[in-house]
Amino acid sequence: MTAPWWLAALMALLGLMHAAASYFYFSKEGRAWPWALAWLIFTAVCMTLLAYAPQAAVLAFLLSILAWTFWWDSIRAASTLGWVVENARQATAEVRDDTLMVRDLRNFEWLDGRNSVPRWEAREYPLGQLTAVDLFVSTWGDPRVAHLIVSFVFTDVPPLAFSIETRREQRERWSILAGFMKSYEIILIAADERDVIRVRSNVRGEQVARYRLKSTPQMRRKLLGAYVEQMNSLARRPRFYNTLLRNCTTEVVRILGAAGRRVPLDWRVLVSGYVPRYLHELGMLEDTRPFDEVAASASIVAAAQAADDSIDFWKEIRQP
């Protein structure tokens, strides 16, 4: 009995989809091609067997699809894995008597792009001294691709910076393709700017710009509260990163929305390098000059390199 053509076509389509999925997922460990080829070869064998033993071919293929689906569904985000050192701790925080108390704040001394002297700290931030919110935009190579960091500025203490990143295990490497799958957990890092900003501007040689967000005291408190809530939520219930849907830009937009600063859906939310221009169009930046003028004066690289590891790094990168 000859199997119908549509069955072979469906088998080919599903085989290609699973080959692509396995390539994406295992690209984080350098095992992408073996898994993808295994699926392609297995699919080709099953399609060949359709002409001789169609029932056996369909049964073997179906069981493989079901086994893959069961395994995929069993993958859960975790909080206790062998993380790389910079992702070892998810910060948490609580408010006591108008003071924000942050635990496991990261303040590493970076020796180069990969090596560092780890420092995890507990810090207190007087909420009555919260004066501003800054958006840092870091680019490398393609200016359309950027990493966003939101930093809360206080009067007498260094700012509190938040960076949403992938939480990688020691055996994993970053892959934008793997980021589409359930490959990495997401982490919300609370950090000193000498760590999370300086490592980009001074150590990795990235282009870093600072934009001040327009805000009122109530809006700043609400936005900081939304970040704290998200941070504590991730500590309680880990979630997966997604290159397209849950990344450093979409999560910032989601947190802004939770704080009452809704950002309408736009393609520039997905192309993160354009986010500052989009926020400027929405009237969410404090500087109202034409955006090209705002962007031209936004770079903090020269000031950051001059300040280097100064205790007043945060003040010097904000000098006019």
C-alpha cells in the first residue's frame, strides 16, 4: 500500500521543524548540528519506509514526535543551577520605613570582558531622595541592536541600576537562536553603575548613551516599586528568557506599563536601538530638543573612561 503524498509532505514538514528546533535549542552548547542532522536523517528514513511499511514508518515517527514533545514540556525554569559567576544571585528587595533595602546587589570589579572580582552587597536607598530615572542604551557593532539599563538616581547615594539579562549556566554560551527556545532563564540584576555600566563603556568597548526619562516623584516611586516587584517575583518563580518576546527591551516596556507608563506597541520596541528615538516621540524623555541633538550629547563613554573606577563614577558620567 502506497502512503498518500500529503502524509510524506507532513512528515517532511514536521521533521524540518524539529530539526530547526533542535538546532536552535542546542546551539547554546555547541551540539546544534548533530541533533539537527539526527532529525533530518531519521525523517528521511521514515519517509523512505513509507513506500514499504507505511504503518511502521508513521508509528515510529509519531512516537519520536511524542517523545520530543513530552521532553520539551518537562523543561522548567530553575533557580538553582551552575550559573556563571555574574548570574549567581538574583537580587531581592523590600521597603522598611521609607528605605529600600536591596540584597545581593552586584558590584563586581571587572578585570576584562569575562573575568572579575565578585562582590555581592546589601545596600539601603532612602526613597525620599529619589530624584530621577535614567535610561542607558549600550550598543556594539550594529547600532540597531542595544541593551537597555534603567537606573534610579538618588541625592546622596550612588544610583541603583537594573539590567535584565539571560541567566546562563557555566556550560552554556550565548546564542541568539537558542534564546528563542527555553534555553536560558531570565535574571533582573540590581547593580552599582561602576559594575553594570562601566563594564560596557570601559571594559568591553561598547557605545553607551544616557537618556533622562521624564518623571514625577510619584511616577519614580511607582516605577521603582514595579522593578522591585518583578525582581522579587523572579526570585520566587524563575521564568525563561525569549529573544523576541521576553528580553531586556520588552521587559522594560512591560515594567513601565505596570508602573502606569504605557508604551504603545511599535516595531521599535523589538529593534532596541531605536527605543530612545521612540520614547522621544512619545514625549517620555526629559530633553525636548530634536532627537538628533539629544542623541549627539547622550554618549557617556568619554566621561566614563575618564572617571574609570572613581567612587564618584556616577556623578562624573552625568556632568554636562
